[in-house]
Amino acid sequence: MLRYATYCAVLGAVLAVLVAFGLGPASAQNTCYPTRAITIIVPFPAGGTADMLPRIVAEKLRVTFGQPVVIENKPGASGNLGAELVFRAAPDGYTLLNAPQLSYSINHLLNPNLNFDPRGFEPVSVLATYPTVLFARADLPANNLAGLIAFARANPGKLTYASQGKGQIAHLTMEALKLMAKVDILHVPYRGSAPALNDLLGGHVDVLPDNLLAGLQHVKSGKLKIIGVGSPERMPGLPDVATFAEVVPGLYSETWMAISAPPGTPKEITGKLSAAIAEAINKPDTNQRIRELEAMPFGSTPDQMRDLIKQSMDLWAPVVTAAKITNE
């Protein structure tokens, strides 16, 4: 039996001849996609979850497709530099974007003067989901979210929270908390998770919403504590930590990382990519590596990703509007 890459090279050549003579539809050439290297743009620096997740999946895609799958980091403009590169790329499935949910759902609200419409990306697959956890400095006089709210109400404006930057998930989470719990907590934005975490460890800020992996080692060492989680249910590894919604009904905060394609990419291509990604994520070794990042493996269909984008929009757009959040 011919290997996939060899078979597709032969079939692709035959189809190209047929199309050239008007004997077959142009879409037939998508049958053997891909026939060359695929590039996945990560619009953030190397080393974070947004970078590690697609690298794990890319290893399996290289084997499945018999083609190189290259990860390129293109940070800048809060992720929009890399996103725009993909948006303007040829819609042939060879240039893809890996970005978090807000890049797809409310980016146009946070950045109303963008030169592209992020709602135009073609969904491919959600790789994994992970809840927001609320880290606090170890000596904070509150050991849970209810205690934090009580302290904030008794001391308006004295507590501070760090975020990875304006319009990031930490910013939205805390502004939602402030609106729903009617508390006053000062926002201190940083450029990324690392400097925000460093200042939390140094006691310069009081709390930081982030993914579990970011600060878990410091929780284990006793330098930080976790006082709430944004998932719908309590996390198995943190059974004694209440969810946000247990204290503030309706308050949830999770994020997900997903791959998309340029506008107009054929469904035959996005469907093939999605199926291959799901197959990769369902492999036991890949699944385990994703879980080690304190994330929940997913591997969605394009339609499932489209639904999650809508859910994210419905959840966070009212917060953006009410809190008047913008990156401009």
C-alpha cells in the first residue's frame, strides 16, 4: 500500500491534470491536503500554554500527514500581529492560527480599530480548555473568595489585582467579579503572566487570576494560595476550593486554546484538519501531556468551536461593555 504522502502526491498530480482540462472540480484537489509544510502561527512568545499545546499536537500531525508542521511565534500587539498575518494568508490550509478564546470572540470589541475582523476566521479545533484560578499572596487576610469579597467591601479600593494585560482573561474575570459582587478592587495590568506573577510573589499586588500551571509550584511551596476556581464544578485536584459561582452565582471563567484558518478556507480542509487534531489529542500519550499542563484535552469539530466562540461572546461582551474595557 502506498504511504499517505506518496499516494496523495500521485493523486494530486492526476487531479491537477483533470482540473486543468475541465474534467473535475477544483475542490477535488483538496482531497489530498496537505502536500507541503503547514505553518501554525502562535501570536505570543514561546514557552507559554499557547505555545506548548500546538507543539504537542504538531508532533502527531507530522506523522499523520507525512508533512512538516512548523510552529512560528509572532508576538506583538496583544496577539493581533500574528493573527492578522494568518487572516491575510491564502485560504489553503497551509497557514493556521493558534490563539485563545478571546482572540475569536470579543477581540473586535477590545480592539475596535483593528485592520481585520477576527470574527472571519474559519474554526478548526479547540485543543484544550482550562479554568481560571484565583491566586493570592500567602499572607492575604482571606482564604477563599467569600472572604476576599468581605474584605474588599470592608476596605474599598485597598485591594489590588494583577492581570496579564488590559482585555486579558484575568482583567475580564475580576471586572466581572467587581460588577457582580459590587466591590472595588484596583486593577494593575502587566505585560504578560510572568511579571504579574513575580509581583504577586513579591507582595506588590494581592491577587492574580491565571491558569493553574502558572503558579502551581508556588502554591505547593506555600508562597501563594488559591482562593477560587472559575470552572463550573470544583477541580478534582482542588476539592476544597470553591468555584466562583458557588460564591457569586453566574460567575465563570475558563479559557480555551484553538486553531483556526484564514477566512474562506474550504470546509474539506478545515474538516480534515479537525479530524486529524482530534485523533492526535485522543492518543493516550498526547492526552497525558496536555493534562500535565493542567488543561483538559478537547479536540473539537469546527461546529463545536463555532458554538464555543458564541458562548464566549455572550459571556464576556456584557462585561466589556459595562466595564468600558478597551485596548485602544
